[in-house]
Amino acid sequence: MTDLLPRLLVLLLVWACVSASPMLYKLNPEEKYEADLVPVSSTVIPLTVLEVSYGAGGKPSEEYKAAYLRKLRKQVLQRTEKGEDVGEDVLITVKTQNLEKAKVKAVRATQAD
């Protein structure tokens, strides 16, 4: 009786391993059986859409958007009055504004005594 219990346990474990993973085979053109592997698709977990912004956080108010657009329009009008070519694809950035301020103007030479 004591010899029967380990054999039964081993037989049960072997049966569990064999039945847990059935393998399907298919006959290939060379008359040999090969494992028929079925692709398994993965599940895509949708992520929440995040809104990226700067500043104190949150969405800018409508007043802020309107003021910002007025500022951009004013900058474009100033550039067109100066005669600079402003195309639709020109981006007005802080760097371009700083470059305009940094231009060196001609200095008149004064006579030293």
C-alpha cells in the first residue's frame, strides 16, 4: 500500500503534464508530420489620453487664447510694416525676437580731444 501512493502520484503528475498542453500536428508536402503552431494575438490595453501643457497646469482660458492670438497678429503686422517677408509657414519664436534685438547698429565715430 505504501508503494502504491508514490506510483499513483507520479502517474497523476505525468497525466497532468501531458493533458495540459495538447499539440496539433499537420502533414506537410514531404509526407512528414510537423507541429502546427497557431499564432496568439496579444491584447492591447488602451491608455488614457493625456493633455500636455505648460505653466500652472490645466487648459488655457479663452481670454488667454484670444490675447495670445492678438499678440501674434501684432507681431506679424509689425514684420510686414518693416518689409520683412512673412510667409504662412514662418514660425515666430523667442529666439527670432532676441536675434532682432541683438543686431548691432552703426555707431558714429566721435572725435576725441
